[in-house]
Amino acid sequence: MPKYFSGLIQPTDTEVTLNGYKMNNKNTIDAEKQFYLAIDAFVKNRFFLIINNNQIDTLEEKIEVKENLELNFIKLTPLVGG
């Protein structure tokens, strides 16, 4: 049975499905590589980070983690032909 990964960044050698990225049992996720891909995507405005209804503009911004923290990632998807 395949396992699915539903993160923001597609791991290498995976297939896009409705349930996320289909991974075969041999794949492991390289956390460091995914970290750098996420940083690159943020810098290139491929997703927005909203914390308690405030958009985070830079990666240097400090975030106080509390019990009621609301965190939203909004991934931008390019439209075909537009």
C-alpha cells in the first residue's frame, strides 16, 4: 500500500495524486533538502505564511509560539494560459 506525503514541497521521485504525493515504501524524506526548498519557495513568493491573520513578509520575523497560535500556509498555483 502506498504512503502519501501532503506537505508544501513535493519530495523527489514522487507522484502527484489527489491525496498528496504518492511515495513508494523505499523513499525517505531528506528533511534538510525540504527545508531549503521551502525557504526558496517562500523567497520566490510561491506561498504565503499567515500567523494570527498577519502575513509574514520576511523569514527574520520572530514568532511567539502560544497555545492559540493560528498558522496558515497559502500555496500559490500558477494558472494555465493566464
